[in-house]
Amino acid sequence: MATDFKSIPIIDIAPLLAKSDDPKMGQDPDVAQVVRQLDRACKEAGFFYVKGHGISKTLLKQVKNLTRKFFELPYEEKLNIKMSADSGFRGYQRIGENITKGVPDMHEAIDCYKELKPGMYGDLGKPMEGPNQWPDNPPEFKVLMEKYITLCTSLSKKIMRGIALALGGSPYEFEGDRAGDAFWVMRLIGYPAARSTNASDIPKNDVGCGAHTDYGLLTLVNQDDDITALQVRNHSGEWISAPPVPGTFVCNIGDMLKIYSNGLYDSTLHQVINSAPKYRVCVAYFYETNFDTAVEPLDFCVEKTGGSKKFERAVYGEHLVNKVQTNFG
Ligand SMILES: O=C(O)CCC(=O)C(=O)O
């Protein structure tokens, strides 16, 4: 359960990355220091910034700039990659199409997912099958985004090694059958400037993205450098801002990690309100378990938390399919 944190810590993960392929990484004093910071952040806030992550500031910016350029296109052009059940829920969704707890969110987005080979997960995976829909314009979109996804996937795997150590396990707890073939989700999101949309068919509310927790293991948020809009709820129910810290990712843990850790780490509620007079872009990358993994509390986490399992087992893919079909089906 999150504490009454008032700000979100910044962790320099460079020492962890430098040793992340060494099975004895946990014995390195600099890695141990990062692991302690991760443990504290996951227990106190479920949120932390990372710096020293090795993805260049230039790439972080390019990804947001291309996303912004796409959203500036005429609506009809954006519809060329419209998301639907037939596209495996991949593609463009207009403002208000994403629903959080029954309320339309004031954002537009491109949703993309790791591509699933047809039949790979039988009936479970079928609704999510299909190639991602990338726009032709801007022309370099697909190449740049795929490069970015590869880097985020590798980075997340390394951070998860640190988190596995922080929980008291082996660095490889979240590999193999659990997340050795990690599914991922990426949402390229655009939030209109405050009170800028007057179209009569667009719902009016101020909430860019309603309060929610994330589903998977770990989220990497690459947000615009000049607008504070992301808010995280602490134990008392206060909304604490996560202002942009240029060059960092805001990271947060998701529901699957909460289950694995038997509640040692909680997935924290967060929301987005863009009250700036400017359009805001955010690229959120979600690192998940394998699509068909049945997630249940890890034995050593159960021991640490009193000996009984606090959560039922959950199949990640079922959780996701249920979400997209409820939202968009
Ligand atoms: O826009 C943001 O800063 C975060 C978006 C988010 O919370 C989400 O997509 O789950």
C-alpha cells in the first residue's frame, strides 16, 4: 500500500544496467544501492523516475515529436489506421473513445501491441492478433517506433532484474515462463489543451485519463518536457504531481507485479489532467508478462507477507482481452 509520499524519487540505474548480465550482480555494492532505492520506491509510492537508463534524450524527443506530428494531421487521415476489433484493437482511437471506469477520456491515441503469430495462443490470443497499424505519414514513423520499442523492452527487462532482487529473489524471477517472452503494449497519447475542443460530438470533461492502475509488470512513461499533468494518488488520497524531469522515464509498477509480490508492492492509482493551454504528448510503454502466463504470488513473497496468498491467480492475456473488449468491442 502506498504511503503518504509527497514526491516521487529519482533513481540513477546506471550501476544496475552496467552489471545486469552478471549473475552475481546482487553482490555488487553499487547495484545493491540501486536495488535498495527500487525497493523503497516500490513500497512507498509504486512510482519512481529513472535516469542513467541509456536511451538518448534525442530519441526520447524524436518519438514524442513524431507522435505530435501524427496527431496534427486532419482527422480523416488519422482514420486510415483506425483501431477496431478487426485490427486486433491496434491503431488510432479518437478523443473520448478510451473509457476509464465508464467515463470517456479526453485523449486520442495510437495503440500497438507485440505482434502475435496467428494461433500462437489459441482462442486466448485471437482477439489481439494482427499487425500493428503504423501511419505512412510521417514516413519514418514505423522504423523509429520499432527501434524505440526494442530499447524499452531491453531496458524494462533489466529494471525487472533489479526489482526481482529488491523483492529478495534471484535476478531472473521475471524471465522464463513468467516474462521471458514478455508481451508489451505501447500507447502514443495526445491530450488536447485545456478546454480546446468545442466539437459537439466530443465529450467534455477535464480528465485526460481517468484514475487507474496499470495491468502488467512495469510501465515506462516518456512525457512532454514542459507540462505537468500526470498525478499519482498517495495513501491519504492526495494527488501528487509527477512533473516532467527531462531525459528520464517515469516508471510505475502494475497489477501483475502486485500479484507476484503478494502485495509487498502495490500498483498505484494515477490519472492525467492537462490543464495547460497546450497540447500534451506522452508515449507510454508497458512491459508485461508472457501473454499466457498464469500469474500468482511468488512463494518467497508469500513467506515474507505472513504465509498466505492474498491474490487469486490471473492470466495476463485474459485480463487484457477483457479490457480491450469492454472498452472497444
Ligand atoms: O500520460 C501520462 O502521463 C500517463 C498515461 C497513463 O497513465 C496510461 O496510459 O496508463
